[in-house]
Amino acid sequence: MSAVLDKLLLPSGMRFRELWDAQEIVGTKWPSGVPGGHALTLTGGAYKATTTKGLIMRGAERVTVTDPAALSINDNLTVVLPTFKLEELFSSASAADMGLMNLNNGAVIARLNSTTGALDFILKDADGGADETVSTTKVSWAADTEWQVSLTLATAAEGTISARLYINGVAEATNDHCDTVLTVPDGDTVYGYDLTTYLTGRITRGPRVFSTAILTAAELLLLYKGVEEASNLVLQHNLDEGRGLAIDDKATGAACDGVISGTYTAIIWDYGVEQVCMGLDGRTGYGASAYVSINISDDVTFIWVGKLKSTYDTLNGEKYIFTYYAHSIHYVRLRSMPEAASIRFRVMGGGVSADAIYTGVMTIDSYIILIGVADHTNNLVSLYANGVLAQATAWAGSVSTILARGYLGVLNDVTAFDSSMVVLHAIVEGALSSKQALDTSKAINNWKGLGIAGL
């Protein structure tokens, strides 16, 4: 494969030293497309995924999680609804309700209310009293817009619950105190359906449920941006498998796998520009080569293609997009520094380091091509974003021929996990010039059909 792609993507005479194309992932193995290259092993919450935009719901499909014992809803709870996109405006003028989700056979129901236009959360009262409803103040939901609605339930004492709603990570004015007792009835959890009515539209991201945990406004805003939260996550459906009728639970314990069912015989996955990628959960997932296996010496170029997520994580510090570590004085790293709104490419050779930094605006869920160049010949370290030079920095170091271990999505086995979606990663023999970096970025954009503006 690499010989063909050498000619397709690289300047004449240059070749790939390593080339990892996510389409080649099989199970936990991600082989290099270069003969004699070195495979990456996917570990923890790293898996083969797609960049599908979710599920098309035609008014009769639902996703069912059969009797998920891991879900507890009688304590502090955060429920993040599936992110949905409607085909037409929903308001009090709409003809019928739309069911969005129900937890544990209707203990908590979420639906769009055609009488008021609001989104209602209905809490079933287990002590024989009336059910209680917490509603958004928002009563009009535009079409072709992603809506993510979250509910936090803080139990101060038995029968007293403080309920708060968030839309797209922003707190609503609603802050109700409910007089109800929640229990955990036997039964399924379903989304796209509220036991009575169905959703017509698209579910673009799956739900999250955090048991015994109240996420803060800052954490919910990050979750809306695509950055995962770790605390007490008991259900996580990413809707990025892009295959069949099975929906895998990516939460710790993975006890809540789902199955798509409904009137129609097959669900429709909404791909948009479909890309196979390595999915990362930002908590335990990464790819790694064998120890001391990869050459990072001499003039060399590193290419990373995908969707950045950790750039939005301003709460949890820097994340490492890739790392090649040969020695404490010989390594290469590309990391996200969200507190400084930047991406930093560092080359350390013989104890002498240089950084090239990109501080451009990165749009949520947009593709980016990052190219880092270690130019020993001209003593430069450079970083390009979508073919445009971000920074070139003078460098007097030299990376030795000591072989490195490669990490994708982490600094090392346990530190600074990334949550990005990786389509392609490569190491190129030689240092690309500015024109060559632009030409290579254009070639990758065209080959993968990424649709990056300006390329």
C-alpha cells in the first residue's frame, strides 16, 4: 500500500517511514502500511470507529438497552439525552409529541411536548403521588440544529430532589425542587422512544448517564463540545460504530450494550463524509507500538489527520496527540494545550528542545491535518495546520538513532489521555518544505474527502 501512497501523497522521491491508516485496524491491531513497519496496539478505550453523524430516526426506530442493572436512579444523577437534530421546527404548533428517551421502563421520561413546545422530563413517583415534570423554558426547537439537553438530579434528602436543565451545555433558568421518590424499577432503557411516541429526525450522539454524580455547568459544556467526563459514568453510547444494529456501551463495566429495533428492518446510519477512525475516550484509550521499535532520527516529518477534541478541554489540562519517546533527552511530542488555546509540537534532541506552536481557531468536529517537521539539516522545527505554516523555530539539537516507543493519544501508558478521532497518522522520511507540506495536505484532503476549506 505504501508504495502507491508514496506517489499519491508525497513529493517525488520521498517515502513513508510508517503509515497508519485507520481503515486497516483489525481488532486491537493497527498495522503499519509500510513493509517492515511497526504496528500499534489499541489499548483500553481505544477502538475502531467511524465519523458517522449518527442515526436517522424515521418515527418508528428505537434503541433498547435491556434491563441495565448498572443504572441507579435513586441518588444523585446526571442524564445527558441523545443529541438530536430535527427535520422541521418543533413548537406548540407541532402536530404530535416526540419521544426522546426513557430510563428504566419509564422511571424518567424525556419528550418534546407539542402542546407547550417545551422539552419535558417526567419523573415517575414511586410512593403513589403524582408524577412530576421538569420542563425547559425553551419552547421552540429549530430544524437542522444539534440539541443536547441534560438533566441533573441532586438528592438532598429522601423525597427532595433539586432538578436543573442545560441546553447545549448552558444552564436553563429552570431549577425545580421535586417532591418525589425515585426507585429503580426493572425494565429497559430506551431512546428515540418514550413508551408512547417516537423521534423523527437524527440522533447525532448517544446518551450519557452519570450515577451518583452531578456534573457542573463547565463539565456539561465540555461534554457538549465532545470532551468525555470520567466520574461515575455508567452508560456511554457514542453512536460511532456505523454498522449493524448493535450499539456498544463504552462506559466502565460496559454493562449497557444496546440493540436497535423498530418497525423498519434496518436502521439508516447518517454518514455525511464517512471516515473510519480510531476512537479515543480521553480516559483509558491509546495506541502504542512495541518498546524501542520506531526510528525518529534524521530529517523526519510527522503527519496527524483527524478531529481534535481535547482542544476544548479547558478543565483537565494538556493532552498528548502523539509521543515518540526514545530517551529523556531524545523524543518528539505533539500536544494540545487548551488553557493556552494552542497545539504544541516539540522536538528534543540531545537535551536541546524547540517548540512550534499553532494557535488557530479549531471548530468543533472539523477535520484538521497537522504536519510537524524536524529538520536536522537546516536546524528548524516547524508545525503546519491544513498546509499553512503555524511556526518555524530555530533548533540546534539532533535526535539520535536510539529507537523510540510510539504512543498515539497519550503521553505514556497512564498520563494525559486524548479524546480525538484519528483518521491517519504517518512518519515521513525527510523534512517537508512549506510548499511540500501544502501539497501533501491537499493530497490527503482530496484522498480522504475531508472537505477542509482552502485545500
